[in-house]
Amino acid sequence: MSVQKYIHKVMKSTMESTPGQAEFYQAVEEVLSTLEPLLQAEPKYDKYNILERIVIPERQILFRVVWMDDAGKIQTNIGYRVQFNSAIGPYKGGLRFHPSVNLGIIKFLGFEQIFKNSLTGLPIGGGKGGSNFDPKGKSEGEIMRFCQSFMTELSKHIGETKDVPAGDIGVGGREIGYMFGEYKRITGNFEGILTGKGLNWGGSLARTEATGFGSVYFAENILAKRGDTLEGKVATVSGSGNVAIYTIQKLYDLGAKPVTCSDSRGMIYHEKGIDLHTLKLIKEVERKGLDEYAQIHKDAVYIPVGKYPEGTNAVWGVPCDIAFPSATQNELNFADIKNLHKNGCILVTEGANMPSTPEAIHYMMENKIMYGPAKAANAGGVATSQLEMSQNASMATWSFAEVDSKLNSIMKNIFNLSYETSKEFGDEGNLMMGANIAGFRKVADSMIDQGAV
Ligand code: NDP
Ligand code: 2IT
């Protein structure tokens, strides 16, 4: 069978056997379509049925999460943990709490995680989980009771050498704390079963900063290959959560000027540069909306989501040299990339998972806009999670500088591996192809080594 037919066959059976999972098909299609040259060169992946196997999770767990709200009413949500692939290590990947969560979303994230984790060079398999729980507007007590109920079931499926969840959208230090406490209450064991823990109880320095810092280090590597730097570059950033905040912080450290941020309700354009202190106060401490930012900084523009130009994300209408989508999937579409291009943007680095639509990616390739794909560019978070696991296992504590320096080297290695792999397969500089092939090859070869499992 030709390679194209093989890929088509797997795509078709995936869609037929798991209906209604659009984001998952999008993630699978993106990976499989770039594997063609590898599959041509190496018939063993077809022989050992690797594509058929790799698109099916080893296990997916769906459970009921019941909790009581402040009014005494019983509330019900759905919990998920998809244990996708353990060929190179225990399942590793975040938990997302957001009303849009469904099985297809968790599967897309889990599938991406397999290759991302492989690219880090560290021994971690791929998994993802979460719930359709909406943390917005909930009290502290409600958040805690939800997290405890969620962990009551999740605790049966995780373990230091089995599956180690972490944060993602809607899950940060506070939620990890409540879940960790509940795990300990249920099992009686103080174990590194989650990452992103508090610094007083097993967390790693620099984990909070890692995804954002890593994404900027990745951009730095892309630019360096062209003899360029971040110094003096104007950057647009979307999102205002964990990834966006520390992307903005590192951009300043390296001499760039971030001018935007956004949340689910609107965006801020601050031409003289986003005030990091105000942003952290509003988002990390007060947990409020970005309209507050414009109350404090009268020279900043706030545009609510309802006022965005039709079919676009207003963040990408702002002139910039570099764009860092760092909020959510499919937040940068064809119209957005055309706007960015028109305004002179030369590089898109993905802090979020799958933020660019396939049409936007295609446009970048056609128009030679440099592109740092999510699997590579945002891998610094999970890589530092693995550094947290290492510290837990050896009962050691590393300094901020030590962890940050390891993170910096990991991002450089991921860039080099992706770049060299793109060269090996005849499309030098196509980092999407390089990252997908390099990430896939290590996992697929490990699956072959481990037999028919
Ligand atoms: P947070 O919950 O900390 O922040 C998410 C931000 O994105 C918030 O500003 C939120 O707005 C905004 N947002 C979320 N959903 C939407 C939406 N549907 N439309 C518009 N805005 C939205 O999450 P993270 O910063 O951790 O995650 C951001 C992205 O980065 C996700 O794609 C995640 O998968 C990815 N990622 C995260 C890693 C991590 O270590 N945390 C690692 C690698 C990737 P609001 O403030 O209104 O809620
Ligand atoms: O998408 C991701 O890589 C994350 N949300 C971080 C996962 C982790 O285990 O730290």
C-alpha cells in the first residue's frame, strides 16, 4: 500500500470509530500528513501497524464528578483521564477545567502530548485529562470541593511511575494543591503524583515560569538561526494566564516589547508595553477580567470580544514582529495570519496547544513566515514537570538558576533536533515536519521494541 493510502486509511478509520471528535482529527491529520517522508523511508512502521496503534489511547477513563455548591445543591460534571501512550515513560500531561472540555478535546491534547514529551528527550509518555467544570464565578469552597471529588476517582488511576498529571487551562497552583491534599488523605502517601506543586511541598522552582520562558527561548533559537535576536522586537501575545504572563516576562528580559494580552472576554493593546505588575495583580491575585487593566492604564485600549472585527481575533490585528498565541486551540485563523503578515509579522511561536488552524499553518508555509509549532515551542512546561519528578524521586531541591538553565538547554535541544530532522527529510527549516517526525520516531521505535502491546 502506498504511504498516502496508508495514512488515508488510518484517518478514515479514526473518524469512523470515534465520531464527533473534530479537534482530535485535526491533531492526528497534522501529525500523519507530515510523516510521509519517514514512512516512505521506513516500511517497518506500516509492517508493525504503528499508525493504527498510535491513534488509539492505551486507556481512557471517564467518570462522574459530584460536588455540592454553596447553596447546598448537588452539581454534576464529567471527569476524564486519557492515558494515551506509555512507550517511553509513565503517562504525563495536564488537566484542563473548562466548560468546552469533552473527550475529543482531551484526546487531541493527549495525542499532541505524546510527541511533545518525546521531543523533550526525557522519559515521559503522553496523557491528558480534565473536566467540563467551569471555575469562573465559583467560590474557593466550591473549587476545593470540586477538586476533592475529582481526585477521589482520579487517585485510583495515577501514580509516580504510572501517570503524573499537572495543570493546564483552569488548573494552576491552587487546584493542584487541593487535589494533592485529597490524594494524600485518600492514600496516606506523600508522593510526587502531580507536578506544579507548591514550593513548600515538593514543587520545583521555575515550573510556574517554564512554559512561557521556554516558548520565548524557542523563539530565540529560531531567530538565532537567521542571525537575528529578540532585542527591540514588538510582540503580540494572546491569553493572560500562566503561559501568557511568563511569555511576557521573558520577552522583557530579552529586550523585546510585548504589547497585547487577552482573556475570554476581551483584549488589551498597550502600545508602550504591557505592564506586567498590573497584569499579574489582576490575573494571579484578584482573578478578574482584563477590562480592569484599562481602568488602571488609561492609555491602553480594551476591546471586548463582541467588538472584534468579524471572523478575527483582535490580538492578531495589532502590528508586530512576532506573535505568541498563548490562550487556546484554533485562536489564530486564516484571516488572522493574513492580518499578521500584512502588518509585518515574521514569526509565530505557539505557546498554546494547536492555536493555529490548518489554513493558517498552510499560509505560513506558503509565505515563508517562520513557525514554531506548539509541540516543540511549549514543551518547556512539561519538561520542567519532569525535572520536578526527578527532584521528588531523589529528594533533592535545585535552585531557580539550575532549573532555568536546564530548561534553556532542553529548548535548544528541541530546536536543534527539529531543525536537523527537517533537513534530514529534505525540507530544511520546516519545524512542524521536523518536530513531528523526531517526536514520532522515538515513540514508534520504542513501541516496536516492546512487541505487540
Ligand atoms: P490558564 O488557565 O492559566 O490561562 C488561559 C488563558 O487563556 C486565560 O487568559 C483565559 O481567559 C484564556 N482562554 C482560555 N480559553 C479561552 C477561550 N476559549 N477563548 C479565549 N480565551 C481563552 O491556562 P494556561 O496559560 O496554562 O494555558 C494556555 C494554553 O497553553 C493552553 O492551550 C494550554 O493547553 C497550553 N499549555 C499550557 C502549559 C502549562 O504548563 N500550563 C504547557 C503547555 C501548553 P480567562 O482569563 O478569561 O479565563
Ligand atoms: O500541555 C502541556 O504540556 C501542559 N499542560 C503541561 C503538562 C505537564 O505535565 O506539565
